[in-house]
Amino acid sequence: MSTALRRAAAAAAVLAGAVFVPAMPASGAQPFIVGGQEASISDHPYAVFLVDDRGNQFCGGTLIARDRVVTAAHCAEALSAGEMGVVAGRQDKRSADGVQAGVRDVWIAPEYEDPMRGGDIALLSLDRRLPFRPAAVADGSDEAAYQPGTMATVLGWGRLAEYGEKSDTLRSAEVPIVDDATCSEAYPVYDPQTMVCAGYPEGGVDACQGDSGGPLVVGDTLVGVVSWGEGCAKPGKPGVYTRVSAYASELGWG
């Protein structure tokens, strides 16, 4: 598939609220917050969302410097830099709070092809500095954050239930990191070098549709980027996130 056609396909999928995962046509990958609660933007000032040129939210992101945002590659390639914006400091999407910045430049992990093959991470350079506290970025010294059972927080403005309505306000959910063997059993394509799973064996709490690109944090350290999964909050199907520590040097950390 040509770059132009792939971008068009990704744009259609992301703007429709789905993750572009062609290898899973039956269920797809649909990141959104399910089983969570409303969160305060003042507690998570690094949580941002991406908008198209009509102001429609389509993905999430994480401020890691005053003018740098980490998101998923499948979000970043959906639109050109000039067609997307980043909104920070806005808890309720219906309000005019916070600041909207333009995107000056986009870096996408060079190995990225689609989320299930890894490399689903991108760095957006903004056209202005934002007055909000950035998150720290996990690097090789943060191994404890990836230990199975470590509780992490996923944040976003996505759907409240599979095929349900999107949230107008920022929401969060607490999910435990899942060991690599369990995640490989759930998803044979899982790559422990570039991905990390989080969720409960019984399901019920997940990041799934509209939250793509958003943060998975331990404390205020970004450890994962919402990437893909099968269905939404299904038993035995944890959410899959890009393992941020694998890309710390590319993001200017570590």
C-alpha cells in the first residue's frame, strides 16, 4: 500500500474512532476508557487531545515538554501536520478552556507499519510552548514500572462503553501491568520489546475507542501509549500499549 493510500485509510479509521488494525477484521482494535471515572485535568495537566481542522477530537496524547507531545503513530499519520491541532488544559471538550496549539513537525517511529507490528509511537513538535506541566518519560531505569501487577492509569476522552457515546470530559481508569507471557498468549503478534499490556483477567476496565495515542502513566511517568487491543474490556484480552521506554532516546530522554 502506498504512503498516500495508507494515510487515507488510517485517517478514515482514526477519525471514525477506531484503530486501524487490518489483521483483526472481525473485532478490530477499539481503544476507549471503559470502567473508569471522571478525572481532573489539574491532576493530569500533561493529558491532551488531538483535533482535526474542524475541531473534532480524534485521539489523545501526552505533553512531555512544553512544546512536544507523544501520541500513537496511527494517530499522527492520519492527518498532515497542518490539518491537526493539540488541545491542552481542557477537561471538558465542550468548553473553551485551555490552549490549542498547531503542529509544526511530526516524527513517527521509522519501523511503524501498523499498530500490531509495533513502533506505534509519534512525537509532535508544536508551534508554541504550552503553560502546563509535562509528564516524565520512562526509560531504561524505570523497569519497576513495567513489572506485572504494577498499577497504571490510562487517561482519555473516548467512549464509555463499546459502541457507546464518547465522553465529553477527561476520564481515567486504573489497570495492572500484565506479564509478557500472558499477553503473548492473548495476542500471538505481541512484541515484548516494543509493547506492554495492561488490564484485568476478567476484563471490565480498559482503554479502547477515541483514546488512541493517550497516556498510560505510573505516577506522572509516561510508560505506555494507547495502541490496540481486541474488542473492548473483554476477558483475557488486555489493552496493548506502545512501550515508551523502548523509544526514550528518540523522544529526547534517557
